Amino acid sequence: MARKKQEPVDPNNLKPEDRLKFEIATELGLADKVMTSGWRSLTAKESGRIGGLITKKKREMAMKNEK
């Protein structure tokens, strides 16, 4: 089975759903790693942390919109 090539990420060319993910990666100090080696270079722990913070931020946004 061939592995996909790890592609660097261009922060100026992100899809809307990836903007929040990249913003959180930046907050965690992972932006350089993502920009040079791509999302697949992150460990499971790093990816999980990003996913958890995305969920938290989306919940906070939903609660603000309800009020």
C-alpha cells in the first residue's frame, strides 16, 4: 500500500474548514511543522488536541449564536 505524499500547507490558500484548524495549530505552536510537512506529519496526540479545541470553539460559537 502506497502512502500519500505529505504536502506542505499554504496558510494563504486554505479551505474555510481548514482555517480554524490552522489557527489552532498556530496557537499550539505547530504551524511551522504543518507548513513544512503537512497535516499528516502531526502525531495522534497533536491531532487529537487540535480536534478537541475545534470542538470546544464550535460549541462556544453555537452558544453565542443562541443568545
